[in-house]
Amino acid sequence: MFMPELPMALSALHFLSPDARCKSFDASANGYARGEGAAVVILKPLADALRDGNVIRAVIRGTGVNQDGRTPGITVPSSKSQEALIRSTYASAGLGFNDTQFFEAHGTGTPVGDPLECGAIEATFGQARGQGDKILVGSIKTNIGHLEAVAGLAGFIKSVYCVEKGLVPPNLYFNKPNPRIDLEGWKLKVCDSFPTCMIH
């Protein structure tokens, strides 16, 4: 990350925030801030972990992967593809959308990408909720930056801690929602303070 070539290229493509802040879901979102880090997750079949007396931090009920397909550009994800991935992953795991209290989003802090991702969350989790029942949404990128190749693991580790502690750390730099994200209508709540973001 110390070499200038990649940051220069990312800046030229308008990936990076000029003020070096990742403001996920906020009206002032203007790109992501690079972060540097490493993460390790040890995976083991549940039966083996129980047999060996291991400390079990979380149980992964299912995983899924897909691809956006053709979009206007790399910074413009496909809301429909993200929705399809959520639906197929939950179906294969036998989980219902209304059982989920918190969604750790990719949330890169771009004015176009964040609303598209929130649209997929609304089309799945939001649609499964009654009035006044909101799903909490967050992105660790506001706290530690976008770790790029390690971003998914960082979000996963944060999610495990959230389940263990019953608390979701607040997003930094969230003041006013992106006008293209209808938090109220979509039944989403961005975690922006303690202790309002509690899960059980």
C-alpha cells in the first residue's frame, strides 16, 4: 500500500474518497478509504469441533457466491444479482429473512453502489418485515477502511463479535442518509450510535 501506483490509478477512476473517509450510506459518500490489515478465520466442521472440545465462535449456516454480470461499470453493482445471491443463500441454508436482525453490508461508501446494495437488502429482508420492524445495517469499512482482499473476512469477524456481544458497533461518518436510500420505507436502520443497535 505504500507504493503510489495503485492509489493513483484508483483515484483517477474515482474509487477513493478525497477526504480519506468511508461514509457508507451517507449523503456525503464520495468513495472509499483504503485500509490495511490481516485476518485469520479457522474453519472446522461442527461435529469435529464439538468432538475436539474447541471454542466455537460461530456456526456458518450457509455460503453463496455469484457475479454481477454486465453493469455500466465496476463501481456500479447489480442490485438484482445481490438480491438473487441473498435469496439463494438463505434458501440453501433453510433460513427466513425475518429471523435476521443485522446485515453487515459491503457498504463501500459510494453514492451509486450503496443505494443499489440497500435496494437488494430491502427487496429481501425489508419486504419480510412488518411496520416498525427494521433490519440493522452496517459496514466495518467506516471504522477501519476498505481492506480490499480482506474486506469480507473483516466484515465476517465483526458479525461474529456482534452476535457474541449483542451489540453492533456504530458506523462512523453517518449524518444524513443518501437520498437514494429510503431507510424508512425500506425498513432499514443504519447503526450510528450506542446503545440503539442491540441484537439478541
